[in-house]
Amino acid sequence: MAGGARVVNAARDEPSPAPLPGAVGLSHLEAYDWEAADGVCGGSPHVHLVCTEAYVVTGGRGAVQTLTIDGYRETDLVAGAVVWFTPGTVHRMVQRDGLKVTVLMQNSGLPEAGDAVFTFPPSVLADPERYAAAASLPAKEGLVAEEAARRRRDMAVEGYLPLRDALRAGDAGPLVEFHRAAARLVAPRVPDWARLWRAGALAAAERTGAQLAALGAGDVAHLAEARVEAAMPTRRGGYGMCGRRAEYEIPGATLPYHGE
């Protein structure tokens, strides 16, 4: 590779000593163009419980529909726009004309470990086994994967529309209940999330603290450890939550979503 950049080997087991900046996750999405029950084309509404997500729009046109305690909102997505939302924001990517987005995820490793809960109907959210069956895909590619991804999207929209309608009517109660149901569903995973956070985002921040302390003491040893890394997508066209996904399996930084 030009310039001597070292290509990351996704097959190696050890964590990368040079993760993406801030230990963020990275993927590229082309939003689904499947029409849902309400006539809107797009992805599966879902929420993250501890991670902020950012969209960097690289092409086409679309929107993101969001639900928060403050109400329902639709934000246009056009090339050059950057839109981000904090934990607890239910979001639904809308396809209008060739929408392409680069997604940056806080706390890389946590979304892949389950910090993403679909807005399935309450009866599904209340049953962990039923939820897991509905959320996972039986294959990574092909017609079986596409049909399962579409069923999953439709079920998420089914649970999402009553939440949106209630907010439009001024009632945040159903959204609060969804937040509670999502928290109960993921509670068993929280200890694993804490471990991943310590090894990832927290470790990255602590390295910066150590480097600041070293510079303050006149120690520049860490500068001699400078390196360049590079990576190519390890999978293209995967069926993500919001659309077809190109992802990077960078050790210690970004992993494919479980079940996708």
C-alpha cells in the first residue's frame, strides 16, 4: 500500500494497539428502499441505550425520524450533513433517493454486543427468547437473509408507529415504557458491556491521560511508537438495521453486528 501503511489483519486475535480515534465504530450504509406499512421506505427503528450515533451523509437524500421525550422529529439527510443523537433516541432511517451514510458509533463493541434494541411490539420485548429470534438473521446473504431482514424491519415498524402516534398526541408514556422494556431486555448483558467499554473507549481515553502526563514531564517516548494502519471493508452488502452495510472488522475497534 502506498506510503507504507500497514493493512490491519482482521483475522488476528490480539486487540489493535492503534484503534480508530476515540475507539469509535465505523460502517457505511445504503438505506433500504423497502416500503413499510405506512408507505415510508427505510430501515428498522431502534434505540441505543448507552451509545451516541452519528450519521455523515455521503450521497443521496433521505431523513431520520426520531422519537425522544421531547417529541417526534424528522431531520433531512443530504450530502454533507452530519446528524447525531444520544442514547434513548429511537431512530428510523428513511430512504428517498440513493441515500448513503457513513455511521460513527460511540463505544465500539457495545452496539455489536447488543446495545441496539428494535422497537418490536411490547409482547415481543417482554420475551427475551422471542425477541432474540425476531432480531437475528438466519443467514448473512441471499434471499433468506433479505426476507428475514425485511420481516424484522416490518416488526420494528409495527411497534414504532404507536410510539410515534402517542408522541404526536402529546403522550410520552408509551416511549417511557419502551425504554424500560429495552433496559430489562439488555440487563443481563451489562457486565459484558462494562468489560468491553473498559478495554475499548475507556482504555483509549486513559492512554491520552498517560500521554498528557508524559508530555508534562518532558517524556516523548510514546511519539517513537507512531504507526500508520489501514483497513478495507471485511464485508460488503450485509443486512444491517437500517440498510445494506459495509463493515470493518478491525480488532479492538469495530466488529460485525451479532446476527447480521
